[in-house]
Amino acid sequence: MPAPGRRLLLAGLAAPALLRGLPARAQPGPAAQDWPSRPVRMVLPYAAGGPTDIICRLIAERMSQRLPQQVVVENRSGAGGNIGASNIAKSPGDGHHLLFTNIGHAVNRVLYPQLDYDPARDLAPITIVAETPMVLLVPPNSPWHSFAEFIAAVRAAPGRYSYGTSGGGGALQLVSLLLLRAAGLQMTEVPYRGSGPAALDLAAGTLDMMYDAGLTGFALAKGGQGRALALSAAERSPAMPDLPTIAELGFPEAVFSVWQVILAPAATPAPLRARIQREVAAVLAEPALRARLAELGAERLIGNTPAEAEAYVAAEMRRWEVILREAGLPAQ
């Protein structure tokens, strides 16, 4: 039988091993009231300059002004957003490592089956930030002046007409798949490296249709580089009140919004996630920021609770897993 001193030594050596065996969510974390104790790293898994990047930076800037520490945006792009997401999934759950991403988070488990992290298990939603509708555009010289004319022509010639996407499960591809599925259309996909090159071909008339995010889609239509036929929303937009929605045109199944979400490593304690959510919600309630985000096409600001965000993301994952498997998109 070990001596008392030796028993204490053995117990001390065993304690760290026991702690390592605990589930990640059971690990002790910093108190919510002590957050943040140092700069917060907010990883954006896409290149700088896009709509998600702009929205992320606006929110980070306002949070930095509210908090005693800076919120620093770090772009880690690549692999459909998975490089940055994996980095945060493997970071400490102390509230100082956050992921700001979008709807691509809901499709990565299907499109990238060899991931080194699980988007559903290893990342915990904090809040849904906003929803942005998409604008369906045809070339400015197109013979189609209404959504009904577009649908009739495409149905009459399956596979003849083309639509532009950014491929890889991006928003342009997802919203197009929804429409084709809902309306029973067959079109030829032309993948681009983003919406900018696709918009150039649309304006030139070499591409027959594309969707674009609210702000840039409205700008293309108003600038004469495209003709807007429908909005992928359930309600009309103040930016173009005469543009009908896909729902009122008879295809509610094709309603679509690009959403942004803030997530943390799954080990982040629930009280700490709730504390971060309250800060984001307070920022989203500021009239100046709301007006700026509306200008960017983010027409519905949300800022919901972690539990609501978790249910939202889980529902989106289930929805898109069915749609993508039906579409037979190849794994990336």
C-alpha cells in the first residue's frame, strides 16, 4: 500500500489524465463576465471584398467599439470555406476564436466528405446575423421581359440555355438548383470564379441567366448590365419594389436567402456563447449599422439566441443535404 505522500502524488498525476478524458463540452471555460480578456480573432473563411467579408468587418468594427478588446477579422480562404472553419473547430473554446461564415456551412458536409472536422459536431452556432435575397437576372438584350416568358422558353428547350454559378456549393449554385428543381427546368451550368466574371458574360449576352446577391443584383439591373425578373424572397424588396418575388410567381419552394452565422468551437461554454450573442444582437440593433447593412442587401437582420441559431443551422443542413444528393453534385 503506497504511503500517504505517494498517494497524493499519484492522485495529482492522475487528475490531468482524467480531465483529458472528459467530453469537450464539459471542459471548464472562462466566465462569461470576464470575456473578452484579450483580442478576439474572428475568422472569415473567404477572400476579402465579398458581401460576407464586408458584413463581417462592419460587425467586428462595431463590436470593437463596444468591447474592451478588439475583434480582429482574419481571412482564411480555400476549400469552400473549410480551411478557416477547420481552424476554428480546432481552436480553444474560450470565446476568443470565432467563425463568421455563410450558407456554405450547411452544404460542406455533403460536398466535402473527407473533412478533418465535422461542421455539425465541432462548431457551435452563436447567432444568425442576417438574410440576403438573390436577384434572378437575364441579359439586357434578352427576349424575355418577364419571369413567365423565361420559364416558358427554358421548358420548351431543355438543356439549351445556360446559367452561371460559382460552383462548389456556393450561393449562386444553390439558389439556381432550387429554381431548377421547383420549376422542373433543365439548363446547362457554367461555373465561374465568382459572380463578377459571370456578370460580364451576362451583360455581353453569352450567358442566359444568373442569380446575384441583392445589392450587386439590383446594381446590375439598375445599371443596365442585366434585366431583373424575380427576387428569391417571400417578400418584395424596398430596393426594387416592382420586382416580383419567386413566391408570388408560384414557386415558394425556390425561396432562398444567403444567411450569415457566427460560430465558436463546440467546447465553448453555453453562458459564454450567450454573452457573445448578446453583444452581436446589440450591434445589430444600432440604427446606423442597420441602415448600412440594408444598403448592402442584408434586408433581414436576425441576431437570435444560440439555441435558435443551432436549430436554424441544423434545419438548413438537413434541407440542403437532401437537395444536393438529389442533384448528384460531385464531391469536392
